[in-house]
Amino acid sequence: MPKEEFFVDMTCEGCSNAVNRVLSRLEGVQYEIDLPNKKVVIESNLSVDVLLETLKKTGKEAKYLGCK
């Protein structure tokens, strides 16, 4: 499965919890949240568009950075 890297404008534990909440609803997704660097690495067979839309549901700015 490819690993995709995203920027998410997280500033606190609550922000990373929001990311955790939306990603945990997706089937077959593994992810790492790097709060200090505002990055999320997601390992999944889902499209980048689906992952980005899911991250945007947190209400935070989210951008695709590329394949890791």
C-alpha cells in the first residue's frame, strides 16, 4: 500500500484528535500523526482525493504533500 503525506494545520491535541476521529472511520487505513510538524502520513489503498476530503472534514486546512 502506498504511503501518502499530508499537511494538516493542527495546533493542539484536540486537532490531532479530530484527525484521529475522521481517519478511524475509514476501512483499512493506517496512519501516523506528527503534530509538531503538522503532518499526517496515511497508508491506504484509497485515492488521495478521498483521503484529502476526509482530512478536510476536521475543519482544518489540509494539503497533499506527495507520496512518501
